[in-house]
Amino acid sequence: MRDRHDADRLAVLEAISLGLDDPHRLVDVVATAEGDPVRAVMAAYGVPEHGAVAMLDIQFRRLAPRDRRRIAEEIASIRERLPE
């Protein structure tokens, strides 16, 4: 059960990290989405629905280097715990 939770959390954090790596692209994808922005983000980034929702829910303060480092550290920690 813990592994599944970690895997889900990892997928969300990796999606958020993608959005934070190039926030201008994320804004452009959303701003030019013809239909559902969740589907547009899923298609543009190849992330699952819960990852796309997480990307759309990013708060602007997450763009700060400190918050980005904290997310990267959590990703590394989860990867270490998950079995290969």
C-alpha cells in the first residue's frame, strides 16, 4: 500500500516539476487550449490526468528556487524508497 502511495505521489511531483521547469510553456498550453485544459496538459506533457490536474493547481510561489528544491528533494527521497 505504501509503495502505491509513493508511486502516486512521485507521479504528481514529477508532473509538477515539469510545469515548474518551463512555466511559460504551461501557461501557453492552458491559454491556447481549445477544449478542456486538463486534456491539453495531458497531451502536451504526456502525464496522467492526476498529474495534469496537479500541474494546473501549481501556485505561483512554487516557482521560487527554495520550493523547487524542496520538490526535487522529495522526488529523490521517494525514488530511493520505491523498489526498482
